[in-house]
Amino acid sequence: MRASASTSRHATRAVAKITTAFAILFASYTVVGASGKYLSSKGEFFPVFSWSLFTEVRNPRWITALEIVQVGEEAYDPPVGFYHLPEHFPDARRKTIRPMKLANRIRRSVERDYDDAEELIAHMEKRYLNIGVPVRWQVSSYRVDLIEYHRTGAIAARREIMPVRLVGSEQ
């Protein structure tokens, strides 16, 4: 009986030591984290940081846009995104990703001067933009902060990838 009581006391002491060490570590981490807000020029000590990290870090990037400049007699200034005109384009109404993937391929092909740019543009015009009335369109790139772009539509910069093109005939 004595052996088990001794083992039990030994185990209890070991658990108490681990718990104390964990409490000291947690308290130290909390003090360092809290003091970083006031003592560091960046407002944090790595790897102890505030939870607001992701509200402060932005990731601006370039995204491709398939822009419509004119449909029939209706002109858009500034140009309107393809998916904002579902009343004219069946694929915009269905929200299919294929026109956007093709616009990305066109952008890459034009920017890198590949030979297939005209073929891709012809496919875009035939498959997605030929709706029976004249359509003026272009592919552009927007520099955006993705969070702000999805919240407000804010665009930091715009770059035309190709000149405006006409699909269909003007009569």
C-alpha cells in the first residue's frame, strides 16, 4: 500500500509542476503580447501578435476584366463588366466561369505576345459575345485590394490589355 501512495504523491507533484510551468508560460506570453501593443513600433512582438493582423494586411493584385463598352445603341462609360449585363449575355446570366477563363488566356497571350491571341479573341467573340447586335468589348486588368473590391468595387488602377473590338455589324 505504501508503494502506491508514494507513486500517487509523485504523480500529483509532477502534474502540479507541469500545471505551474504552463501557467507561468501562459502568463509570460500574455504579458509580452499585451506589452507589444504599447512598446513596439509595429504594435506587436513576433510571434506574439494581435488578432487584428488580417484587417491590416492587404494583398493588392492585378485581376482580369472582360469589359463591355457598348451593346447595340447603349454605350457604357466607364465600361461595364461582362457579368453585370445578364440581360444581354446568356453566359453572364448563368454566371459560368468560362468567359472569364478565356479572358485570362487572352490577357496572358496578348501580354506575352503568343501566336494564339487572335484565335482566342475570335473564340470569345463567336461563343460569348455574338448576341445578334453589335458589341464593343475589351480585356483589361484592374489593380485591386480584393477585400475592398468585393465590398465596394474600388479599383486602384486600370490597364487596357487590348484595344476595343467590335463584334457584329453596325447598321
